[in-house]
Amino acid sequence: ETVESVLTLVDLAGSERISKTNASGDRLQEAKAINTSLTLLGNCVRAVAEKSKHVPFRDSKLTYLLHTALSGTGKTAVMVNITSDPDSLGETLCTLRFADKLKDVTTK
């Protein structure tokens, strides 16, 4: 009997508010791309949690990569990193809401 396993580690850091970081140039473009990927991942998570007939896994490289983790027969663990800094309350709440959405995802 052969067992196949896949370990995928994804760092979703970088979802800070662009207006707070004053990013420009390449860093601004990178921040926009990260935030877009997180939005598209959120769309997939919502669709999987709601057991939608269509889940938009092909909308980004990130969601395509995580397709089996979100809809397969494997186990998925998520860790979030937050801060107690009052100036980052908005980002912390967004992170916690995102993690809360992830708990509704069940696989086969």
C-alpha cells in the first residue's frame, strides 16, 4: 500500500493596511497583490464553508495551490499571528474574522 502526503506551508503575512504602511513602488505593488490574494482566498473559504457548487479556486495562484487543502481529504491547520497593539486593532480584528471563517470549512 502506498500513501501519498503533501505538506503545504503558506505565509499570508503582509495584509497590513496600505495607508498605514506608506508603501510605495515595488512594496506597494506587493502589498496590493497580497491583499488581492487574501480576498480571493476569503471568497474560496466562504464558498467551501457554504458548500457552494462552484468554488473559485482558479482565481489566483494561492487559491489554486490550496485547492486540495480546502476541499480534499486531508487535514488543514491554520495559525494566525496577531498583536495586542491598540494601533493595530483593525488588522487584528480582520485576522480574527478571517480565522473564524476558516473554522467553518470542512473537508471530506
